Amino acid sequence: PALSYEWIFNNATLYVQEDSRRFVSQETGNLYIAKVEPSDVGSYTCLVTNSEAEQSVRGPPTSLTLRSDGVMGEYEPKIEVRFPETTYAAKGSSVKLECFALGK
């Protein structure tokens, strides 16, 4: 719970905003983009923050380019589910489970 993940776009202080197309997993730190658009092309850098230590670290930049041939590369359409074996919650509290689809 002390770690949080954010993504920086084009090495600017403009952070990638989560919306109906973009999602940042707070479990893994992965950034997922559904239906990539030309405006998504650029350089992405992950920023990991440890709130207890009050420190942040940037990872190496990763470039996103669009393929014109329509090939998906390493990802085939599939449902990605990473539910914990058991989830505990206090009565009246909220629980967030991450489930999303990858692919075309």
C-alpha cells in the first residue's frame, strides 16, 4: 500500500490521465491503453512513489509507435484476470478488483 504508480507522457510533467481508454494498475504498475490512437504515440515513463519513504523513482522511457500493418505483435485478444485467491474486506468497506481485456 505504500507504493503508487503513475505514468509520464513525453518526459513532461503531464501525467497520463485514467479514462475510458487508459488504466494504470496499482497492483502491478502496468499502463493499459485500449484502442491506441495517433495522439498516444510518444514516450512513456513510469514514476513509482513510496509514500512511507517519501521518495519517487522514474523508470526508463518506453516508446509507443503505431504499426501500419495492423499486426498485434505479441498480444493476442484475451481476458486478463489477476484476482487474489482470497480477498478480505470489512463489512461496509469497498473492494477494487482489476479485470480487463487485451487485444483487438
